Amino acid sequence: MRYYFNPESTAGTYFYGDLSLGYVQVLADEDFSLVPLTISGGVTHMLASNIGLDGFVEIRDFDITEDLNRTLSFGARLNIYLNRPTYNSRKSATPGLKAGTMMIGGSSGVLNFDLDDTDTRSFSIEPQFFYFLNPQLALGTGLLVGFDRQDNSFINSNSTSLSISPQVRYYLNSDQRNLYFLAMGLNVDYDRMRSESSFFTTGPTEQTFSETTVDFAIGAGLNSFVARNVALEIGPSIRIDPDDRDVRLGIDFGVQVFLNTAEKESSPNDFGG
């Protein structure tokens, strides 16, 4: 449940409080259940009439019936709002892509702190960005940055994950609701982990592991637009690792946000439209 404190704002910026309570039943050898609770607050700034950028702080309790793990998180994410005009026109939406259009995707950025005895901190962000050279050809890159630190009585560990993925995408058609594309890219991953353990030993044992891998990917897919600047995405992809001679087939799902389309967007202040 989310409550906006200033829904009549004319500046396109809205402050909110958020409350989420759930129930999880785990089916295993010994069945058990969880009742997670999340309390958060933040600010939404509208980038377009139906796209909002959230900045938030939240406290998450993984089970309020037990003294389990609790975390404090700071983060940012993009949200999509299907207000009445957008929802009513979703079946006739066309993107109007042009040179200079930007496509943004990927997950949110989050900084986590553990609030219990275990001293755990993590940060991750995985944005994706494309720039259109013309209505059918786009160049872009994906970026992954992740850090994780854990300290307890048994092990102290630090891990780092870095990845960059330059990509090119070509759309086979233009100015239609459903756009089909071909894509190819390169992915460079760097992973490093350092740990110090005293478990089952008389003294600390240090280990450091690092690896850099490079693989190639080719794929195809579909962007189905639900608004002029929002599209659902689905498509198969093949990833090839030349070092291990490994080939992986996957299917990608996601939501893409398109900014700077051919026609002027409606006012970013049309929050309740």
C-alpha cells in the first residue's frame, strides 16, 4: 500500500509512504511459513506523464513472527504508471522512434545494511542504456556493479562484481506497435572474492579468488508498446563463452523505457490523469 502526501503537486515531485505485508508458505521436508513486512518512504519525480523515478529508504523484516534477518536499504528505481489516458490507448500505441531517442532498462540500484548481529553490507546496480542513431539502429551498453561484505564470527568476506556489455540493436520495422529486432553484443565480467575464515581452524585462513571472462551474445526479440514510451520485451538469446567452449540459450523478459520520442510528451505533472 502506497500513500502520496502531495498528489496535487505541480512540480512533478511527490513524497510517499509505503507499507507491504505478505505471507510465504515454504513447502519442504519441514513446512514453514514467513510473514515479511516492509516499511519505506521516498520521493517520486515524474520523467514523463507515465514514468517516475523513485528514490527510497526502506526497512525490511523477513519474518515478523520470528527474530530473523532485518535490513535497511537505500535505493532508486524506475516505475511505470498506466494512468487512464495511457491505459485506454495501449492497444494503439506506436513509439515514433527517431535519431536521439534513448532507451533505458535494467534493475534498480540498492544499498543494503543488515540490522542484526551479522554485519552485512551490499550494493548493486545494473542499468542498461541505448542511443538511437536512426529509427531502426541503436548502440548501447549494459553495466553491472556489485559489492558485498559480510563479517561474522566464522568468516569475513568481500566480493566485487563488475561487468560491461557493449551492444548493438537493429529493428526490422519502425513506427508500429510491435517492433522486432536483432541484437548482438560483447560481455566482459570481472569477479573477485577475498575471504578470511576461522571456522574449524586454530587461526585465520585467507583466500583470494579473481576471474575475468569474456563472452559473446546474439539474440532477437520483440518490443510490444503499451504506451509511446514504454514497451514490454521478450526474446531468445544465445551466449557463447569461447574459453570454456560453452553455449547457453536463454529467453529474456523485461520492460524498456523510451525517452525523447518523436512527438512531444504530455506534461510530467499529469500524475493522476
